[in-house]
Amino acid sequence: MIEVSQHQLVPKHEILTKQEREEILNRLGITLNELPKMFSNDPAIRGLNSKVGDVVKITRMSITAGETVYYRTVIQA
């Protein structure tokens, strides 16, 4: 099986701790339901043992913007 998360075009994905999740939601002034969603069976997070309700931090590199961070909440597929 191919490990998609190791491909050079797939950005870094990591699961936030409960404390980190609360800090991000407070800083952004939003609730968990207001974050963009990603399915629990998404190939990029398959190896992270994510659960429904987890928040995934995605760090992308861009030539024009440099490093950018996105957040997604995991929902049932």
C-alpha cells in the first residue's frame, strides 16, 4: 500500500491536543462546527489514528505566501 502522507505534494498533517484545540478555537473566536471539515477516512490522515471531533493542523508551503496553516475538524465518512 502507498503511504500518501509521505508524498512530497501532501502537506504536513498533525492532530492537535485538546488544549491546543481549545486555544485555536478561542483565538479564532469560533466553534468546532465552524471549522472546515475533512472525512475520517481521508488518505492524508489515515496513519494519524484520528477520531471524529479531532482538529487537524495542516501546514502548507507556498512560493508566494511562505508557510501557511489551516485547520480542519474530522467528521464521520
